[in-house]
Amino acid sequence: MNRWLRLVRAPAALTVLGDAIAGAAASGAPWRPRTILLPLSSAAFYWAGMALNDWADRDLDAVERPERPIPAGEIAPNRALAAGAGLTAAGLALAAAGGGRSALPAAATLAGCIWTYDLVLRSTPLAPLGMAACRGLDVLLGANGPNKHAARGTAGLVAAHACSVTIGSAGEVRGAGRGTAAATLGLTAAVTGAVTTGRRRNPAATFAAVGYALNVGARQAAALATPTAEAFRAATAAGIHGTIALQSALIARSGAPKLAAAVAALQGLASRFGKKVPVT
């Protein structure tokens, strides 16, 4: 079973559960018992993307990351592809059950975006924008309330963070230039500024946003100072886990402090399980 957990980077799914919650909070969507299925849909889509990523990168991973399950011979490529397809179907089913017909357009678009990213964009200069689109759509998955304009702003900030993490991930194997690290750090600063300024700022949101900036920005600054592969891997892992603090800040900014606290609590779990199963 561990090989499947490593294939889909299982603990990292904890970092997407807050996307739909942030979208729901920003749009003013009512919280119902079945709404919990939307974050589970996000997790299924995330795992689908990871399985597809490793299927598409299997030849490259045989050279650069031979420890991954497919090049190591632990999972056959066709089974990884089938897992990606099955998890995509599960994500669509959970979205329909959790959000009804109104959630299906975002869910279907998200599914298409994930497959396009993994099969077409992941090795191109458009990869950061493709990943940003996926995460923005994941936020909109929960935006079924009357204030969808606010949800688009929230989706944009999560998308900008995802873009930053994806830019930095290009240096995980061989390192990258300081310009790459500077771009990631600049985006983190911009996202933090957007959360902590404007009419909707509040102390809880500011506190969470500062924590996000310190944790993610510190690793990105380290990569800027010493742009090695190890530094970029650490920055990428911090960026993945840091998504939770950003989600918490955005949810608090939308006036849902209890939901923000619940999402923030996922940080400890993600860090703990991320030590057992790599998230990058």
C-alpha cells in the first residue's frame, strides 16, 4: 500500500482540503453536511493529478527520480494511469454529491485542466500557469454562494501561490538561478500583501498570513541565497504545506474564524505525515 501512497503523495492532499472551503466562505455559500464532500473531491482530484504526473514523467523519473514507484518497478505504468482515471471519476462524483449541479461545471473544468497540465503543459514554460489554473478552479469548486466575485479574488490568490510553488519546483533536481528563487519570493510577498491589506483584512487573517509568509518565504529566501537543488526542494515542500496557512488566512478574511481554525489544524497533520511520505 505504501507504494500507492507515495505515487499520489497522499499526505499532500491535506493541503487542498481548504481550497473549496475558502471558495465557499468567500462566496457566502451555506455550510451543509454534504458540503464536506467538496474538499474530499479536491483530494481525489489531487491524487489523480499526482498519479497522472508520474505516469507522464515515467521516462524522465527513471533518470532523475528512480526511487519513485513507477521507475522502481513497484507500480506498472498502466495501473498508475488507471488510478488517475479512477480518481478523476471519483472527484467528479464527489463534487456532484457535495455541490449538486452547480458544482459540476467547475469540477469538470478542473478535471480537464488537471489532465491538460499533466499530459501537455507540465514540461513547458506554461506549467506554472497551468498549475495556477488548477488550484484556482479548485477554490471555485466550493464557490456556490451569492458572492462569487469575492470567491474569484480568493481563487486568484491561491492560484498565485500555486504558480510560485511550481516555478520553484523547476529547481528541485538540478537547482536553478537566483531569478527563479526571486520570482517565488516576490509572489509570496504579493499574496501576503493582498491578504493583509484592503477592506476585508482582520487580525485573524493577518496572523495566519504572516505565518504563511514567514514559513514559505524563509525557505524561498534560503533558495535565493543558495540556489541548490536541496534548497529548492525544501522551498517547494514549504510552499505545498504553506498552502494551508494561506487558506486559513483567506477563510478568516471571509468572516469564518471557526472554519479557518479547523483548516489551520491540518498544518500539523500535513507536516507529520509529510515526513513519512514525500510530498514532492
